[in-house]
Amino acid sequence: MANLILDKSKRGWWQSAVFYQIYPKSFQDTTGTGIGDLQGIISRLDYLQKLGIDGIWLSPVCASPQVDNGYDVSDYCAIDPMFGTMADMEMLIAEAKKRNISIIMDLVLNHSSDQHFWFREALKSKDNPYHDYYIWRDGDADTLPNDMWSVFGGPTWTYVPHLGQWYFHQFAPEQPDLNWENPKVRQGLYSFIRFWVDKGVEGFRLDVIDQIAKDPDLKVTTNGPKLHDFLRELSREAFQEEGLVTVGEAWGADVERAKLYSAPDGSELSMVFQFEHMGLDQTSWQKWDFAPLPLVKLKDCYRRWQQGLAEKGWNSLFVNNHDLPRIVSRWGDDTVYRVPSAKMLATMLHGMQGTPYIYQGEELGMTNIKLPLEEYVDVEIHNLFRDRTAEGYSPEAVMESIWKRGRDNARTPMQWTAGENAGFTTGKPWLKVNPNHTEINAEAALADPDSIFYYYQKLIELRKSLPVFREGSFELLCPEDEKVFAYTRDMGNAHLLVVCNFTSKAVPFEIPEAFRNAKTLVANYPDTADTLRPYEARMLYYE
Ligand code: GLC
């Protein structure tokens, strides 16, 4: 299938684009270190071009002690030697551009590493010029400034005895929060952004951007009072003139706030990356307390977002990333119906309005992994085990949570071949390769015209060829149906119907009259039947 080339000189080109997220550590190793690298990504650009994507969201590659896999940056303008050199990065940007693929870098602006020059200076004394780049509270070692709890477990405060002060961190102690109230911090961060724009980077994914305006005195982390003031300044000073695509990770966004983030006037960001749909299958606010997916709620959630942002903002479409378990293991079936359910989930998502993000391996239907505790690397997993067993949970129960929801599920190396280490490395992989690579791998997918890979390729091509995907209005059908997710998109004479069976049983469904003679754009069964078969998905279209 021929690739459709997007004209990126057009304003808002990213609304027709499909992005692909690369987690560099796990993508492709070329040096035998067991860790993926930039040359590895370059060597796989043809594969990505074949898939048809328009941009790569590159998870962090800047210098970092890797306490949180690069989300702890010690030098924003240097490449971590583990991944290669600045010359490799320049080559990646250039080689990607040749294939009309834009590089979108991951920017971690809420916090730095404790090894960043700013923090090392800040630690020296209270009157050091960099001290106020971070957030401090005076006190003694026995009394925490307050009871705020960090995302990865433990208090948000760490004590520095020689200063007689606590510093604030929403994540690990090695990730001190930057003080956005200080204009010098903001200007410093903007200069890092300009550095990368000058190198040819065409956009940024902004890590936990809803947490930058924290206020520990109010015990506020997300959506702080100054959040949108900060974002507008950031946009004005660093983004607008360059015409970049900017994506804000915002766990705390609701539809109203998303309209601010992604206002069509471009005053803040291009689009929001929000998670409401990812938090429905749990029994508490914590992802570890998992529950079956409530499909009726999921559909209502999508409906609210689709209709709420229409003409007022722009959403990202995703069900996977490096922080989430593999979707086929979560909402699909990773055993008998792995292939149809992976295609069904892709159909459900790619029919909507927004910009899709495919997370590496999703296009192969990669699954979760089950490892013993000691084989996991993620700091969050180990802290969870420590904290929950101390609270009295049984180790077995905690492991169940980790197997279902741990972030390392998504971080196992990319499965390229059925061979040793899935063709990811000739060395010892930093995290176990999923043993199912013998069956699930890119080589096999490319050789099978019916594979999940080619199904994604088709969806990507469709999105680029039919404007109804970008602009059509959204209508949810059968909202109370607990098994079928069906919706229509309409734009003038163009009408699209998406129908998805979320279960492993055949279910009745009547195709609406108007679509009886419509063309099938894509489907995961070769023919039609009176019912929707297990995980059956169909996209119908007429003009
Ligand atoms: C974001 C990243 C996650 C990281 C955290 C702290 O949520 O996606 O991987 O651990 O921010 O930077």
C-alpha cells in the first residue's frame, strides 16, 4: 500500500498525523550493551516508514543517571552516552526527515535529576544563586513539612542535613521539583527548548506538564493556580514562532481544562494527552486496584471527550504508552483472540477524532509479561512492593497488581524476530525479552498480509485519506450496550460507522439502515455474519 505523504507546511498538519512512541532503551540495540540506542532507531526507520507514521515521540534520550529511565535529566542539551552521541541524534533527525517523519522529543520540565548542575549548586548553600531553582522548606530532620506523598511512594520531602532544609519532589528523591515561580528557571528551560529546535526537532511531548505549578503549602500538585499562565508564557516564548507540535501529558485534565491546553488559537499547546479513559477499570484512585473494564462507562467517557473537544480543542488517541500495561492484555484477550482483539482495539481508537499515538510493539500485538519481582527494573514496582507489603498486603496480591499494571509490561524489548533476544540485542537485554517473541515479532508480522501490522498500516492510510476522521462529528450508538462499542462520524455527505465487539462471545448487533450498503473500509474478519463474532470490528463508510 502506498504511503500518503502529509504536507507538513500546512497549519495543524499534526491533526491528520499518526505518531509512534519509541522507548529508546527497549527499541533496538546496535552495540551489544543490551540497551537500545539511537543508531538502532535509525536502522528501523524504514520499518516505521512502511507502517506509515508521520512522527516519532522519542522518550527521553538526554543525559541522565537513569533512576527513572531518563525522566531524571542531568543535562538537557546532551545525549546520554548510553544512547550514542549528539552526531547520532543529528543523524536520526535528518534520516527521519528524509522519510517525512518528524522527531518529537520528550521534555521533562517539572523536575530535573538531582545530578543536574542546577541541583548540585543548589545543594551547596542557601544563598547559592541556584538554590531557589528548587523548592525548599526549613525544618528539623524529624518533622516533615507536611504529609504529602510522592507518586512513586514515600514522602514528597527529602532532608538535607547540612542545609537544615527539606526539598520537594513529586516523584523519586532523585527527581527534585523545579521551582517554576522563579523566572530564571523558566528562562533556563526555554533555552534548552530552543537548543533542540535549532537541531531540527519538530515538537515536544511535555512530561507531567499539569504538575509544574505545584504549591506544597496548599498541598497542590496537579492543576496549580498558575498552571495556564505558565503554559501561555512557555508557548509564547518557546513554541509559537517555531510552529511546533506540542503535546501535554496531563493526568489531571478534564474536558474543560483540556480546552485551555489545546485551544485552537494555539495559546498553549497543540494537544492534550489525558488519561480519563485509562482509569476506569480500577476500584480506587490507584491503578494497582484493578477491576474489569466497565464498557458503558468507557463509551460515555469517550463520548464526552469527543463531543466536548469538537472544534474547541484537540485530543491524543492512545491506549498504550511506556507507563501503561499492554492493551491487548488489558482490554483484549492475549491468548486465543490476541490478533482479532488487538485489531478491534485499534479500530475503536483510530476511528475517533484526535491524533493517534501507537506505542512501540502495539502494532505487533505485544503483550504483558509475568516476571518474579527481582527481574523488574522499574523504581515504581519496587517501591510498591515495599510499601504495600509493609501495609499488610500479601506478597501474592501485590504481585498480581504488578503483573496486571506494572510499567515494565510495556518496557520489555521490542520483538523484531523469533531469534535470540528477539533480534533486539546481541548482549544481555536490560529487561527480559518476552518469551512469546518466538511467535509475536515484526519479521512474522511483515510476512503475513493479515497481520496486526498491516491492519494498523491500513488504519493510518485511511485517516490520511478521508477527512471525516479528522473533522467528522461523533455520535455514540447503543450507549447502554455492555458488549458493543459503536459510533458514527459525520461530515457533510461523508458517513463513517465503527462497530466493535469487546467480548469473546458472538453478540447480536444490527447495522443501522443507512449503512446497509456502505463500503467496508477495514474489518478484522474476512466476511460478514448475522452476529458480531468474538472481538469483531468493522469500519463502514458511504458518501
Ligand atoms: C511521566 C512519565 C513517567 C515518569 C514520570 C516522571 O508520567 O511518563 O514515565 O516516570 O512522568 O517524570
